[in-house]
Amino acid sequence: MKKLKLIIIIFAVIFLTGCSESLLDTTPYNAIGSTSMWTTESLADLGVNGVYQTLRQDYVGLNRWYFDQESSTGMSRGATSLTNGNIITTDGLFVNYWKQNYEGIHRANAAILNLPNSTMAAEKKARLIAECKFLRAWFYFNLNQVFKGVPLYQVPVTLDEANKGRETEAKIWETIVTDLTDCINEVNLPNIYAKGNANYGRVTKAAAYALRGKAYMYTKDFVKAEADFRSVGTMGTSLYQGDYKLLFKLANEQHPEMIFSVQNIATPGLGSVTQFYCGSRISFGSCWNNYLPNPDLVDSYEKKDGSPFNWNDYLPGYNSMTPAQRSVYFLRDGLTAAEITTFTKYGADMTKYLPVGNEERVRKAYEDRDPRLTAMIITPYSSYLGANGTTPYTYTLRWPYRGFDTAAPFDIKTDTNTMFYYLWRKFVYEGTETPARDYGPIDQPLIRYADVVLMLAEAINEQGFKEEAVTFVNSVRTRSGVVALQTSNSALPTYVGNQTALRDRIRNERRWELCNEGVNLFDEMRWGTWKDKKFYSGNGIKQIWGTLTSPYSWRGDYIYNWAIPQTEVEMNKNLVQNPGWIN
């Protein structure tokens, strides 16, 4: 069913896209003209599927996970223009983020205008219009959370007509809320689609309530946000209660926790690419570890009893050592004389090296931790089921790397064998689960219920500390095997007794729960914590023990408002650049 739906999308792309460079050009080459595009039900279906197809654009939906590498929870092994502080107004991030979302807006506008004239049942017509209003709201939501006010187009325009100035941030949020309210009020839009339904993946009321609640969070209307997030819970959604790691596997991708997602299938051009960029050389297809978990994220995961993790508890004196000195704890057992010489020169404190038991000693630091840590991240001396060709093998993350791919000791090989990084498990396939490294079948979640539940707790807490908010946080914690928070015994590490303490807990829960899903960066920007969490002095791309390979550089507080692409400013003289951006 999913395959058939996405094959239809391919035809929609043929109809709706062409060779024109303008993102608002309404007469692309090789496309059916607007007067005939919507005349029949079959063509109208293709037109709407073309709106959905925009979700397959990198920054709109398909690869939203990328943005977490710009947040405090992830990192790119090569410094990006955003993190090294030299990003300018012509950067491809700004240009493509703007262009891709406006492409979706244009398609949605065409559908909303023309669907009333198509020949189909009134009920279906109403549902499709509601779906397109949600999608338009999604595209504007993406734009508004970073640019803070953009031009507002709600009907198709020609290139000459695409000359509006920016509306205020508040006006765009208002418009998003209006579109989503129309969706919620549409009786023909279902609450959710059950697993296996032919329409699974299409917009639902649960998604509309969730996105409207998120919009209210930006406007700090926490009462309305709370009401919407509560409504999501009445739509048939639920938290997955099985082995947490399996939530992100193919067997559970249509679980009621997944509210809105990009539909992927194992077909070239229609699958996920997380394997390609978040895997390793021994992941099926021989992949690249371009995007990595940040050691700060790993160190932040609590112990199962809710107490904070501290390296000194496992390796006395660790925190006072230099990064080079403490690298000794991550060395494999049985080093050769040559290896000992190499790491002595590197600066490792080899007086603390154990020829037998070095691996076991550091491995204990990852045991008895929040199970989400090892479900999402490959930690030192843990195993991973990879593959060489079509043959699966079990590998172990050891340092230094010795190899081999098809023989003992079966070390995990990476593109960075001269450095030691954490690796993602989340959205990286095991064995031969996927037919290729660049088109995996796992859907990309855009909104899931755990995200909603934690935002519900946040909305309640921002109105004042309440026990109920703690209960909602616990529903996410306990399903993964972590001890619940409590408000009665201040002597326990799980105690929370005020709004500030719970706010910090909620923010950490979102980092731990939603990492590598494209949520964390926008959370950090919304909270105003991005600078402190990502760009603090001494932070950067770093190895497991903290040695920097490239520092981060904060360009300025104005970067919380992204630059309007310079190409757009030059084409549309009514656009006003965000303060602070001069090139």
C-alpha cells in the first residue's frame, strides 16, 4: 500500500515540477497546465500527492534528522558553516530551507484553490483540502520558527507577483493556527489511520492538534497548547510499550506513537538515507559516519535510578585529567609495545592502563544507565550487528582499530579510524535489514506522541508547577526503563519540587528521547539555550574523551533568527533582512 502511494507521488512530481529555477514559478516546463490539472479525480489525486511529495525534500521532512547535528545532541565530523561561525546569507542551508518550504506552499496553494472544481465526492474533496491546509501550515511552521516572519502567500502567484514583504512572526503563527483549526473542524478528516490502512501517512486530526499545539508553544499561549496536546491523546495515539529500541524498526513504524511521518520504502529515491550518513563502514552497504552523537549527550544520560552520571564514580580522578590523559581508559586490552608507545606520545596516562580489564572497566560506565543511551548509540566495547556484502557479522567498537571486516577481532571500521567517536544506532540498520545504504524502508517520524506528551508536560509546567506534569514526563521515562520522577522525597535523585527543576528535567528528556529526529535544534532555538549548550567555551567536534578536533564558534546572538537568503532579497526588494546579517 505504501509502495503504491509513493509510486503515485512519482507521477505527481512529473506533473507538478519542471525545469524552472524559481520556487514560485506557476508555469514550469513539462507540466500539465493549471486549468486542466484538477479537472478529474485522478488528476486531482496526483496534484495532492504532489504536495505530499514536498516532504521528501531534505529540509522539509525527509532528512530533518540532519538538524540535530547542529544541536547540542549531535555533531558533524566536519565543521559546518553554522557551527564554525562563518555562515553567510548566501549559504545553501538558508537558500534551500527557504526554497523547499516555499515550493510546498506553492503546491498547497494550487491544490486548495483548485480542488473545489474537481469531480470527486464532496467528502473526499473536503478531506483533501484539509490535508493541504495542514501541509501548508507545516511549511510555514518550518519557515517561521527560524526566519521569524516571512512573506505570506495563500493563493498561487506568478513570479512577478512574488514580491510581498515579510509579515510579522505573530501574523504567520496566526495564519498557521487558522489553517490547522480548519483541519480540526473538518468532519471528514479522521482522528488517525490504523496500521495497514491504505491512507496511512496522510494528514489526520491528531497531527493537526499536535502541530497547532506546537504553534501555541511559540506564541507562549500555554493554555491553548495544553488543550491541543491533551486532544492528541484522545485521537487513538499511544506510547509504544515494548523494547524501546524496536520502536524505530520496520515492524513498528506504523505504531500509534507515530503521528506524522515521511513514508519511506526500499526503492531508489523513495527510501531513507540515515544508513548512508549515520552508519559506519561495516553497516550494510559500507556507509559513512558523517553525523555522530555528541559526547555531551552521552554524558548527560542519567543512571537508571535517576541520579546524574559522573565519570569520577567509575574512574576516580577522570574529571581532573586532561582529555589526552583520560584517553587511556578507552584503550583495548592487550596493547602491543608499538601501540603503547603511540599513546604515550599522544599524552595518555599509561600508568593507569590495565593490560587485562581495561575494556571491562570503561564498559561499566555505560551499564546501569538510561536504556535509551545504548538503544540509540554504539558505546565503547558494545557490539553491533553489521554486514560485509550480504553476510552479517557481529562487530565491536574498540580502540585502536585493528580490523578485520570478515575475521576476528571484528572491530567496527569507520571513516575516522584515527579518531574515536560514538556512533548512532538510531535509524541505522542492522545486518541486512535494508537492500541498500541509500534507500532504507524505515519511515522518518516528524511528529510522534512522545514529543507531544513532553510538550504537554512543558505547557502545564510553564503555567506553574503541577504534579500532573511530572506524571506525563514519567510516562515517557518509565516505558524506556528509567525510574520515575517523584515529588515527595527530596533526598532521592528523582525528586523534583519546583517549576525550574521540572523545566530542566523536561528539556533533558526531550534531548534524550528525540535525538537524531530533527527536533533538538529547534527546541534549543525556541528555549534560547542553543548558544549555551552548543557553543560554550571549549566545545566543538570532539572524541569520546573530550579531545577537540575542531572548535565551534558562535557568530552572534542574531543567529537565532536565520538570514533571509540573499538571492531572495535581491529578487524581491520588499524583503527586509533580519538584523545582524550583512552578507
